[in-house]
Amino acid sequence: MERSQWYIGTPNGVVMCVDSRQEHQPQGRLYHAYSREGKRFGTMEQLFSWLEQFYNWINFPYPGTVDRTFAEVKTKRARGMSPVERTKMMNDEELLSRHGDMGTFVIRVQHRQNSSWQGRITWLDRDKTVYFRSVWELMKLVDGALDMVCGTEDGADEVSWT
């Protein structure tokens, strides 16, 4: 199989390795170039929360909107990440060598506009790339891919890998 879509290409590119799924919630690990350790997640909420913290930490892509609050504003930084650690520790080849039991995806968020994310996701197991216009669409793409792997595809989703 030709691996035409197998690249990271951006400083904020992450590899999502899905190892299992319980009650339609993917469970696995996320990898980025600034750490050798994978960050575990057990729900979509944890996955997207961690990614948002990561994008805020590297300040890329810069958000088009910011949180409004009456409280004192503190710099958002992902727990356990300091500016000193922001040195690349893995190259693209090492990142792409990580794989999940159910699926492996490369997520490249290109914009954070309209209080959501826009970018593309590559499903490495099928060598397919699809653009998404929102976090919801990204979530549906991951869920649809895992449905295809599990053989529970119902065809009712509005977004697809075809």
C-alpha cells in the first residue's frame, strides 16, 4: 500500500492511537513531537480537552476567539508542560511509528475559528485524509472510522470517509 498521507507536516500535528472503545468512547493515547510519552484518554471529552490544552501551550493555531470571564485571567498551560520542555523530542518518523490496536489517526488542526477547529484528519490504517470544519465533525469522523472497524456502521452519519 502506498502511504501518500503519512506525514505530520505541522508543529501541532498529533498522532491519536485508539486501542479500545467502550460505550462509543475511544480509549487510547495521543502523541506529539514535544514528548516521548503518550497522553492517555478514555473519552472524547478528555481527548478534546487535552488537545485544546496542547494547542494553547504551543500557541498554535492561535484561537480566533478567547474565553470571556470576570475572573482574573491566568495563562493557560497544559499541566506538566513548561516552556523549557518545548523542544522537539520526536521526529515525524518516530511519531508515525506509534499505532493503536483499533486505529491510528493524524490530526492536523489548521485553524481555531468560530469557537471550533478546522483542519484535516488522516486515518493511517486506510491511508485516507478528510477535512473537517468543526470539532463535532472531527468527532463524527473518528466515531465513524471506529464503527467501520467494529463492523457496526449504520450509514446514518452525515460525515464519512468516502
